[in-house]
Amino acid sequence: MAYNETEFDTGSHWLPFTPNRHFRKEPRVFVAASGMHFTTHDGRQVIDGISSLWCVGAGHARAPINEAIKKQLDTLDYGTTFQATNDRAFEAADMITALAPGDLDKVLFCNSGSEAVDTALKLALAYHRARGEGHRNVFIGRERGYHGVGFGGISVGGIPANRKAYGTSMLPRVDHMRFIHDPAQAAYIHGEEPVWKDDPLLELEQRILPLHDPSNVAAVIVEPVAGSAGWYLPPKGYLQRLREICDKHGILLVFDEVITGFGRMGTNFAADFYGVVPDMLTFAKCVTNGVIPLGGVICRGKLYDQMMKTDAPEHMVEFFHGYTYSGHPVACAAAVATLKLYKEENLFARAGDMGKVLGDAFHATFKGLPNVVGIRSLGCAAAVELAPIAGAPGKRAYDIFIDCYKRGALVRPAGDVIVIAPPYIVEKPHIEQLVDTLAGSIRKH
Ligand code: PMP
């Protein structure tokens, strides 16, 4: 029997990002997982249609990762005391930079996507200040962007619900570009990049940059593909143009690849998929197959080199930042084993191939169903957008999520969008099951 099964409705655990009142009426608790499936407290199998939280790329309970963790625990269980580190952290960093785009060749580790974003924002400020440009302290994010829950992340993030409980206690100098979705131009996207008639970045050039003066802007941060908002895809050429604009004004470009990193686009990073190299790239989630917390920032050598050029004596810290668990050997051992497994099983290419199967199934099955107003597929993820219920935004997708769960499939509601982004080991019958279950729920709601 699962721990305290009779009390999931009253227990002490306050669930994050979950309607707790509803959860307590209908607890959904996992007690085991393997491959594509969870086992629930009431003994059912639920197929994992969203790689848990976009993080379990290689599927659950993979022996090589678990073995590596056990071995590391028995060898060196901790080893990031500041002023000293461990060999696994070097190994993981080298493997990560070997996969990274362009000349991104230094890794600062942390434990989550939120910490990675705050680390990148702090590094941007510190870098400019070290170059004598401390006036560069404006950050530009994008409407509906999700960058975690630190104060930096919710400030540059563009989801009002993540901010409204905290009033004006945000980073002070932040602006947001318009969102990258226009239903009139890109409601249905089937495995290709959306093409827009107008230029979504004109606003950045004509309103936002002149307003702040580009010489005051430290960094622009975007998710290459807006994941948490509901898998919204950048218009063709958007990221290239953004790179050009940033270069023109000496602004750092940060890609938040917490979701898109390590295979979700069928490539190492979305940066590779779109052929654009940022100055910093944040990652977490799939780097350890979700098994153990690990995140980080991969940055261009020029940022590291600049910070090393300090006039301060050699015993002084150059960038005053870090966490007790930065580069934790057990997390890094998990990363090393995970990245080896992705390579051995060629899982990033497989993600791209199975993503096409998923996209085909979405378009063939959902187009024309009641309340479906958009379908987007690219990489190993697909989204179906639903008309909101009047006066109750998000309720239709939430009800569909609950119904799918009861019928054995974990899908992801995001506003009035449902996303499926399975582990890269997904097989065709899994996709059929996920899509059939979702279609049944859409018809009912
Ligand atoms: N950035 C992006 C793009 C994300 O999708 C997420 C999490 N979904 C985060 C940051 C935050 O990551 P974490 O939950 O690990 O703090």
C-alpha cells in the first residue's frame, strides 16, 4: 500500500502549481514508474504523454542512469564545497559543452531552470559592469514567456498569473516584446515553421529599444519555442532577426532552453534547430532525464574571460554566485549517464522522427473536432488549442486533463491548450493511445 493512502486528501503536502482544493477531492498520486508509464496509488497504469514535466526524455527507470547514480553515491556523495569541486562536474560540463551550439564553452551549474534563469540574468549584469557598462541593466522578455519562479524569472517572464500575487516587487527595468502567436496567420502548424506576413520584431526596434535606449539594455531572454504557454512556435526567421538586432546594439541574447534543450526539437538544442547561437543558454530538466535536479547556464567564453579580467587579487571570487549543490557529483553522474544514453540510443533523432508521427496524428484526428481552434506540431511535441469556455478560461483544458488522467493518459493543460510531448522512446501504439484518449475527451468537453 502507498504511504498514507487514506490521507492524500488531508496530508501535509502542499502541491505546487496545482489546484489543491480540487486535488484533495480526487488525489492523483504516483507510486512507481517504468518506461512510458506511471503506476498510480490505486494500482492503475497511466501513460506519460508529457515526459512528466518535459524532463524524462529517455523514459522512466532507465538502468544505466540509476546504476551511475548508485555508483556515484558509493564513491563520492558530495563534493562542491566552493574553492573545491569534483571530477564528475568537469565531466558533465565537458559533455554538455560538446553538445552546445557555436562557441558556448563554459557551464555554470545550478539545480533548476529557475535558478538557471536567475544565474543568466545576474551574469549578464555582472558582465556588462565588468566591461564598464554598468548602465546596461534593462532586460527584455516576451509576453507569455515562462522563465521559472525566481524573482528574475517572473519579472522577465510574461505570465501575469505568476506575478499578480507579488504586486510591484519585481526586477525594476524590464520590458516585454509581443507574443509570437497570431491565430490569423498561424493557427494550424504542421511540422513546419510558421510564416507571418508582418514582422513581429518591428515593435522591438521601433518601440521598446528606443524607449529604453539600446545602450541601456543588458539582455533579451526568450524561449526559442514558448513551451509552458502551450507550444507556440516562432515565425520563420524570427530568432535570426533577434540575433541580428542584439548584435547591432551589443545586447546579450539568452535562449531559455529548459524545455527545448537536449533533444525536444530532434536536435541537441533549439539553437541548432533554428541555426542561431545565443550568448547564453539555460538548461535543466532532460539533462538528467528528470531523475535528479540539475540545471545550468552554458555561456560564450567571452563572458568567462571578461569576468576573469578583474583587477582584484587572485584570491578574490570573480563572479560572486553559486549554490550549495552547484555541480553536485550525484546530479552530474546522472547527467553523464543520461547524455551517454541519449547518444547510444540515438534518441534526439528519434525524437524528431516520432514528433512527425505525433504531429500527423494530431492533425488527422483533431482537425474539425468541436471547439478545436488550432493545432501546432514541431519537434517532439504537439498542441491542440481549444476555444475557452465563456467566463472560465482554462477550464475546458483542465477538465480534459482530468478526464484523460482518469482514462489512463497524462497530458498537459496550458491555458486552453493541451500539449503532448512524450519521452523520446515513444512508440506508435503509445501515440495512438494518447491521441485517441485525448480525442475522446475533446468530444465530451
Ligand atoms: N524556463 C523554462 C523555459 C521552463 O519551461 C521552466 C520550467 N517549466 C523553467 C524555466 C523553470 O524550471 P524549474 O521548474 O526547474 O525551476
